[in-house]
Amino acid sequence: MDKNDSTAEFDERKRQRIRLARLEADMAYFQARIELIGEANTNNRVAQRKAFNFLHKTVASKILKLKRRYSDLG
């Protein structure tokens, strides 16, 4: 492996670590929003809860895929 390959791999891992951190921050935000919505006693809250649950699951799936691909990140 030459120096360019090593540098490129290092840069890619750095980008993926940043991506993972952003996804984890998004997930924490969605969890907080779900908690703040509280009891889903109005149509608006029901819709918000559904949307944030969907986003939470989607981001969690992306995190798992990223951690599987780059096992040293997890």
C-alpha cells in the first residue's frame, strides 16, 4: 500500500467517524423530541410521534450499517 492509499483510507475513516457522530446526534435529538411530545393526545402529537419514531428508526438503521462497514468505529 502506498502513501496515497494510506492517506485516502485515513481520510475516509475520518469522514465516517464524523458521519457517525452526526447520526448519533440526530438520534439523540429525535429521542428528545419523542420524550418532549409526551402523551399523544392530539392528532398533531400523534403525527409528530410517528414522524420522529420513523426518523429515529431510520437513523438507527444507518448507524448499524455504518458500524458494520467500519467495525473499528463502533
